[in-house]
Amino acid sequence: MKLLLLAVGLSLLCILQAHHGNAENAEQSLSGDWRSARLTSDDPSLIEEGGKFRLYIRNINEHKRGDLVGHFFMKKFDRCIPIMMVGAKTDTKGAYHVYYYGTNDLHLSVQKNDYVIFVAHNSYHGKEAVIVNLFTKTGEVSEEAETAFKNICTELGLKEENTVDMTKDGCSIIDWLDFPSQERF
């Protein structure tokens, strides 16, 4: 009888741990509001003012199939223009395919509760470029996030002088008030 009670108790414990593990994974969802914090590329023309990848994130929605839908703003003529992109999930964990200014292989390099780092390998008319984005929940950059971003850039051979601090300019929350919420994208 004691053995039966022990088996039932262990089974319940395993079920609770599995449920708790799923709850932790749910917290790691990419869905939610994000803010652009840092941006760099081996092709500075892509991320300079008016560059095709000088985009400001508003939010990401992760769909059941694993695809990502990102809502961004691009600054044009002193206005923040909304742009939506879809990252189609690939067979590789954390990898997506995006059609924007050519084709992009997008990789989720780091995912924490308060920041994420994406690396995009862009191909446009035979020209290759690497773009790295650091998004944070608040727009503030922790020391951990800054270090992780710099380490990835170093590993990829990207120059620190190409990094743009996205928290100091662009489409801020005040600019977003001119636009309806995500339901209208």
C-alpha cells in the first residue's frame, strides 16, 4: 500500500513539474510589446536614417504554428509609417524566413524575459548583408543585454561603430499615438 501511495505521489509530482515547465515556456513567448534598442549591420547604408532596416519594433505576435508577425514603424518624411512583416517558421528551432527587401534568414539568437536578439542574413540582388537587432520590453538596455548584443556582433565580425542606439531617436511611443492599435494593422 505504501508503494502504491508513493507511486501516486510521484506521478502527481511529475505532472505538476511538467505543468510548471509548460508555464515557464509560455513566459518565453515572443508575443507582446517590444522596443528597438540597438541595431547594427555590416552594411551601414541599410541602417542609417532612411535605410531599409532602420525599423522600430512595436510588437510581435507568435502564432500557434510558430510563425511570427512583427509590427514595425519606419520613419519617412518625419512620420512613422507602419510596416508588418511575417517570419515563416522553418524546420530549425528559432529560425524564420522573411520576405522584406529581398530574402532574409532570421535567427533568434538570444531570448530572455526582458530582451531578445535577432540576427538576419539578408540577400538582395546578389548582395549579402547581416543585420542584428536588440529588442527590449521597456526600451532600456540592461548590462546583460548590452553584453550579449556586443558578443554576438563581435562573433559576426560587425564593427561597433556601425551600431545605432535606437532608444535615442525614431518612432517613440508618442509617435505611435498617431496610429491605431495593432488590431488595425
